[in-house]
Amino acid sequence: MSSAVATHDTSDAVSKTRELFVGIFTEEHQLMSVAKDATDSGHPVHDCYTPYPVHGLDDALGWKRSWIPYASFCFGMFGLSLAFGLQVHSQFVDFVPLWKGWPIIIGGKPFLPWPAFIPVFFELTVLCTGHLTVLTYFIYRRLFPGAKVKVHIDGVTDDRFAIALDPESEGFDEEQARALFAKHGCSEILTVEGRA
């Protein structure tokens, strides 16, 4: 039974593996210019790899805006609603069967002391936004403990920038790709294996 499972997993991994044509750059501005040039000239860009977020790179690649900020806004509104409901229920509600609040006047405060609610509004909004956004991103990108690296390029987490072209896509020409990389000051050209 275990050998059949192992064989099945191997065949799945092999079917999803492909070679990528990668150009390595040492400066951020080089990557930005080659990404824009590659997109404008129709080269099939698979992805870019950088040691830190490069602002404007998604625009240079012609990618659409991510939906994650919209999800973050929804999570923030959920946190704010949760804070509102929790405080109003605990301070004011005394008519819900089986789930009564504790409307007690403490220190002369009114039943709904709005200024006192503000710190809890802030804390629960930030808590829900931060945690649920990170969890959503991890699930969407399939980042979980034990996940295999899709593409491994030495140095891209330190001080190198890389752009990967997909040789299996239509419109790929290796000579044109090499000329494009050289035009923008490519320091190294690699062929690496990557998973889809």
C-alpha cells in the first residue's frame, strides 16, 4: 500500500515539474526595467523573485491588483462588529433569553459608555484583520509546514533579484530572452526546475 502511494505522489510531482529560464540581477532597478520590457515585448513571465517587496513590480508585470486587501477590509469590519456586539451585549442587553448581558452601572457610567468602547474597537479590529489576513494568505498560497519549495534560486532571499520566463509558453525565444537579459545587465542566466 505504501509503495503505491509513493509512486502516485512521485508521478504527480513529475507531472507538475517544468524548467524555467531565469535571469539573475544585482539591482532592483534592473529587475524593474527587465520586467516591464519583458511584459511589453510579449515574453512569457512566470514570476519574479526578490529578497524584499519591490513596489511597482506588479504594475511592471501587468498583474491585476490583489484581492487580499479587500479581504483584509472585510476582516477588519468583522472585528469591529464583534467588538461592538460584545460590548453592547455585555453592557446593555438584558432581554435575550438564555444569553443575558450584565447591565450594571459601575462608577456612575451610563449603560453605553461609547468612549470606553474605543480601545476594544481598535484592538479587535486590528487582531481580526492581522490574523485572518495572514491565515487567508497562507491558505491561498498553500504555505503550510512541510510545503515543498516551488522554485529554488540561490541568493534571492539575500541580495539577488530574479525573473523567470516559461520556455513552454508560446512566444518564448531563448535567443531573444538572452538578449533581453543582457540588455538590462543580467549577471547570470540559469535554467532551474520549478513546480506549477
